[in-house]
Amino acid sequence: MHTITLKLVTIVTERILEDRLTRTLDELGAKGYTLTQATGKGSRGVRASEWEGPDTRIETLVSPEVADRLVAHIAERYFEHYAVIVYVQDADVVRGDKYV
């Protein structure tokens, strides 16, 4: 089985940023993403507002260059004013050519 090593970028953020961040993924070179609802507790406490809804978890498989651009963009524009966390992991991907 042949794999390619890509970066799995995971973003957990307030739902209000979902559309902005998915557009950013497209603009910066991601070929796709997965969205899931997320709940939990972090440095800003438990987010339990019915009005805001659950947080969003966005995952995308990208090249190291795209991962760097995504992390820099999100850090620059959102870290100061929103509840958002980003982490990057290596991922050995089957059919990885679909993502680069």
C-alpha cells in the first residue's frame, strides 16, 4: 500500500467563523475539508450557549506549504478575538494525490 505524508490541519472554533474559514481553506489551496460539531471546555470555559450553537471542528489534509499558510492566516486574523485553536499533525494518507 502506497501512502503520502500530508498535514492534517484541525481547527476548532466558534461556529460564527465556519463560512469564513471554509472560504479561506479554498482560497489558500485546500482541496476539501470535513466539518463536525464540537463541544467541550477550554481556556475560555464551557461554551454552552443555545444562541451560538455548538463549536465547529474543521479538518483538512494539505501539503506542508498549504498548512503553513493556513496556520499563519488564522493566527493573524482570529486568535486575538475568537475562541479558536489550530493543530497540525503528520498523516500518512492512502490516495494522497487527491489532496495536493
